[in-house]
Amino acid sequence: MLNETWAAIGRARMVIGAAALAMSLTLGGCGGSGGSMELPDDLQARAGDAGAQLIASKLDAPGPGELIAFPPVPLGGPDEAAGGNVLLNGGFEQRSETAPEDAPAVLQWTLEPEESVTARLSADQAAEGERSLRVDVSAGGRFAARQEVTGQGQYPHLLRALVLTQGLDGEVRLAVEGRKGEREVLSARSEGVSGTTNAWRQLELAFESPAFLDGFDVLVEYTPASEESGGVFWVDRCELYRLPAPEGENLVRNGAFGEGPDDELWYWVWWENHDLALVPSGLGAQFPRCLRVTLPGRRRLGIGQALRTVSPGERYRVRAYMKCEELAGTAQLVLSSQKAGLHHAVGELTGTEDWVWVEGEFEVPAGCDDLHLLLNREPEPDASDQTGTVWFANVEVLPISQGGGSDGGS
């Protein structure tokens, strides 16, 4: 099906120049107006049915500089997607019935055009259905269309949309943003599209959302190249899919602190008398428990375990959720090997801070067979006897190929 579609598009491309020339000779001084164009027999034969339909629908007396949009390749949801499209009205077919007639209101989307930008539902171009979102920009105006997505949890996501541009100076792209209070904890953007594309261009953005986010915003945004930037773009078929969590084995045993009774910390060892407790995390059903450690500033925090089956020369991702309250010094995740001389620290939490998702990458050195993961905070000799608290949740060490990417780590 895919090859047949592109073959039809290729055939249509071949005859566009000849068809336009034939039309200009036929119409003469008609000024580019009139009914549907009838192709000569030789062009009809060369174009085939698909090409002829394309030309008849898109090349009826095109005016100077008119955009000729080739149809998109049919798309379905990703094979691995867990459920359907999360976005509502992603095809921009529905207008808000409660908005004034002259307002650029699209159901489920919040449009944010600057003064020199106009946005509306349009039937002049559509990748699917009858409408798309058309945005006309001038004088360097910015634009964003935003939709809030809630309750996703820590999963990989794939965001994608089809974009068509005409004379666009600046770039249109996809983005996701997530905030916890005043702190931005998720921010990712796709590549941008500009100029004149003629064919619908698919943009994609893969990201992973932190479990402590109640939701995040999906955006289609335009950024001008200068104060004089302008042009037109259309957006259609915006889709967001939640993908299954990676099935690769976490090398950390009981990294989510859910194994064993509520008063026993299985698989982890520690070297000093810490005040430890397994408590509700508040991170949702995925990771209901976390480890809470309370200790004075002068005492070293050292809780760890030996990692299983690591391969020298391979790269791994280490990550965890952490938060702290009145903590002296800096809490970190540390990968350590005495034989290989490895000391790789990830994260820097101190004082009081809400949940953050810390992550980093490391390569196992040659000859390393004693790799340990530590939940660590070095003692602060000058600290007072006042105690501080640090929490850890869902501690992971994953092969890079299985760990996904969390553009929301902070």
C-alpha cells in the first residue's frame, strides 16, 4: 500500500509541469479562473487514476505561487501503542460551540496567537477529514496551540503531527512542557519545519514523562526567524500515544522498594545506623512506596547493593526519583568500583526540594566485576546536629537500548 501511494504521487509529480503548461495554453487570457481542468489523453494515461484525481483537485487554475499539497501517506497508530490517540480533536475538525463566531476557537485546544497572527479551522488543506488548523503569520508574530494531557504516569510517549508550510520564515515544531509548581520538570521539542514543503511533513517527538507529574501540555508552536517573518502553515492529525514501559531488566533489585514487608528493606545493605522507613511515595499506583532516610548532617549516608550482570564496555542509564527536606550536604546516586577506580555521581540534592527525576549515563570500565550502586551523601563535618531527610523512589539501572529517554529529568 505504501509503495503504491508513493508511486501515484511520483506519477502525479511527473505530469504537473506539463499539465500546468497545457492549462495555460488552454485558458489563455481567462486569468486563471474557470471550472475543472480536463487533461489531454496522453497526460491522463501517464498520470493514472490517482494522479489524474490529484491534478484535477489541486491544479484547477492555480494562481501564481499557489501551494500544491500532495496527499500524506496513510498512517495508523504505532504497533506498540498502549491504547489509541490520547489527544482530543487532534484532527482539528471541531470548533468550540460556545465561542463567539469571530473567535479562532478550536475544541479542546487553547490557541495563543500574537497580534500579527491569525489562526482558524480551514478546509483549504486537510490531511484527513475536512479541516485542518491554518495559521497565517506576519511581522514576526509567535503562535502556539496547546492541549493539556493528564494522568499519564512514567511511560514513554510518541507525539506526532502532519505539517504543511508555504513561504514560512521561522519554524513550526512540536513540544511538550510540564511544571510542578513553579519548577519546569519536563521540556522537549521536535525538529522544526520551514519554507514551502508542498507535501505534508510528519513531525515526531519521543519523550518520557516523570511519575510525579499530574499532567503536561502538548504544543504546536511557531517561532519566527526575525521581526519581519511571515508565511502560512497548516497542522493536522496531531496524535499522542502512550507506549509500553521498556521490558529490559532493571539491574537494581527492589529498586521500587515494593518487595517484602513494610518494615523490611530487602536486597539493600547499609553501613551505619540510619533511621530508615518505607513510606507511601505519593507518586501514584506505579511506584506507591519509597525509602525515607533521616540522619544528622555529620553522618554519612551509605545504602547500596552490588549490581548484577553488567557487561564491561556497555553503556547504562542510572536514574531515580529523589526529594529532600532540610538536608545538609548533597545527596546523590553513585556508581562505584574499587577495582576499576570508578566513582560516577548522578544528581545533586540539598536543602529542601520536592521530587525530581535525576538521571545519567555511564560506561562500565574494562575488567570491572564489582560495580555497586550507592544512595549516598557524604558527611558534613561543619554541619549542626540538626537532622535532615531524603527520599528515594524507583531506582533503576538499565541498558541504554532499553532505558528510554526521559527529557524530563532535572
